[in-house]
Amino acid sequence: MTTFKYGLTLEAQGGNKLRRFKAWAKQHVPDLEYRLPPQTPIETTTMTIRLRSLEDIQRVQGALSGSLP
């Protein structure tokens, strides 16, 4: 069983946060294992993803900084 002990809270505005994150992750960190919340209200401005390790957090943060305009 895979445990997702670590949380990373990301700024995420607008609708379809989960779908947008999945598409981004597939493109930028395709082998990353993560767990998303079941849903996120459109009004929220953050989203917490669950990751397996501190290294996974660093990978996501590195990929985010490299993919922002």
C-alpha cells in the first residue's frame, strides 16, 4: 500500500482545479504518484495535494517554477 504522508498546498484559482492539475502533472512530472482531494470548490484559491516523499514535493516545486511564464 502506498502512503501519501506529505502535503503540498498550491495556489489554484478558478474552476476545474483537479483536471488542470492532472493535465499539468502528466506533462511536467509524468511518473509522479499523488493523491488529490475528491473535489475543490470554485471559490477556494488553494488546493492541497498529497505526495509520498519530501523529494516528490521538491520535484513538483521545481517543475512548477520551470513551467511558469
